[in-house]
Amino acid sequence: MTTADTTGAREHARAQAAAATRIGPELPAGVDHARITVAQRIPAGGYANVVLARGTRVRLSDPFGAACAHLLLLRAESPWERLNVADTVKVPWQAYLGVGHPLLSDQGRVLATVVADSSGRHDTLCGPSPRARDRLRLAGVKQGLEPRDIAPTVSFFRGVRVESNGALTVTGGVGAGAAVDLLVHLPVTLLLANAEHPLDPTPPTDLDLVAWSAPEELSATHNADPEYLRAVENTERDWHARTLEALA
């Protein structure tokens, strides 16, 4: 098959596409496939950028045991409101992410909550590695964002712990099959880079991203701490005020 003209080039490209093996993420059991809005496998050094509705459940999975997911959330309709890692640590009095932990914006609102976690190896302290930041910038450009919009991130599947003397110790991941679920409280732009951690140069493996509509989960109480409940109340008040304003 020749590629010397456009007809031959087209046929060659189509033949390669037909022969390609498409391997995607495992879809969540018990979830109607009609509710799934995103299903993407992100290779090492890859990235994703998606806009997610309020009430979306997001699953990040580490199918081969060495993914490193650098995550940034920005409010979709107001991207100047974005994940604030300092408040995400400070307000819940906890630096280590786990079930019930809110990912807070710089306005004290809950962008997402961790609602399931089989890893427990995450990091809120180090931010993205240079390669991860580069990937996040590329992801952001596709959403109309600029390099200055790429704020500090949280990282999933590569743990870091603080020792009593202040030293940071890398704890790595827990192996293949770990997953983290987030529930989105406000419409967000999700930027994700799968790249090495700044303190752990282990080459990453594939990262899976699956999202599906689950608005009924917003009515559940995912954390009974007073700080979390106040943040949720602040979030709901703002959301309903904007909704009423849009209807006026």
C-alpha cells in the first residue's frame, strides 16, 4: 500500500486504526454503562482534561501498580476558583488523604470529596514534578487555561509521610489494583497528569480514569466532622444561589 498520495495515505491510516488494540479501563461493577461519561486509560507521561458535572463520581485506578496521578481541580464556570492544597490540609486538620477528606477550593467550598480509597498512599505536600507540571500545562491549554493557572496539586498512589524531625519519607504505592473515588460537588475542570513523583523517580505505569453520573450521592453524609459540614453548607448555599440567579 502506497502513501505517495492522499488516497493511499488515508487507506494506510485506516488499516492501522482497524488493527490497533484498544485497551481501556475496567468499568465499575453495578453501574449502568449509560451513566458513564468518561472512560480513559492514561499512559505514562500522559494527561487528561475533562469537564465534569456536579454529582459526578470519579474513579482513579492504578491497574499495574506504579501510576502517579497528579490532580488539579478548577471550578468549570469560574476557573479562578481552584483547588487550594493548603486549605485541603488545614481545614480538616489532616495532611493525609483518605475517605471523607474534602478537596477544598480557595473559597472554602468543596470541589470534591474522597468517598472510597483502597490505596492510602497519597501526597498533599510536594506538588507536581517538573514533567507532571508540563503535562498539566498541556492539559490546561486545551481548556483555555494558561501556565499561571496550574496551581499546586495533590498526588494519588505515591505516598509521602512526615517524620518527627520534619523529613519527608516516600512510602510508594500499594501495588496493582488500588483505586480512589471522588464525588464532585461543583462543576469542575479536572486536569490529570500521570508522571513520576518529585521524590520518587519510579517510572509510572498506566492510570485509569472513569467517571459516571451519581447525583444521588450528594445527599449522603461522607464526613461528620464540623469543619467538613460547614464547607458542604457553604458549597450548597453558593450552588443554589447561582442556580436561582440563573433562573431569574
